[in-house]
Amino acid sequence: MKMIKAIVRPDAADSVADGLAEMGFFSMTKLSAFGRGKQKGITVGTIHYDELPKVMLLMVVEDKHVEEVIKLIKYKAYTGNFGDGKIFVTPVDQVFTVRTGETGL
């Protein structure tokens, strides 16, 4: 299993979430966040915004679904401009359901 963390623009988050649900991936966590990337913020007129609003989507998927989930996120979050986001993929060794004590997805 892998954990996919996708940091995307707020206006793309619902499109990504809806696309994942259409594919059958209903379990995910959505967090509001602020951050900056290589562009180091944005300047509008004389005002510099150091950190910009983002949304972090977290989901755990089986290894066989990782590529299709990444492909969908990249497609739905793409604008071609700085700040479209990042996707991180990390291994998940164990999963426990708190209420039942069951392991696995």
C-alpha cells in the first residue's frame, strides 16, 4: 500500500476529489494548508504574499492503483502555472481501524 499526499490549488481540490470518487476511491482526507514552492510566493502590485492557500489531499491506495490515481490528480489539478502542486508517494506498512481493531484497508 502507498500513501498519496497531493498538495493542490484550492480551486482544483473539489475537481480532484470528484474525479477520485468517480474512479471508486471514496476514502480520503482533505486539509486546508498554506505554503510556498519554488516561486517563493506571489507579488501582486506592491504586496507580496509569502504563503499561498493550498489543499492537501491524503489517501492510502493499493500499489496497483497508484499510477492511475497520480494520473488523475495531475490531470485535474493542472493549469500550467506555478503553484499547481506536488504529489508525494510513501509506503504504508500497516493500517489499523481504531473502532474495530481490524488491519488493512
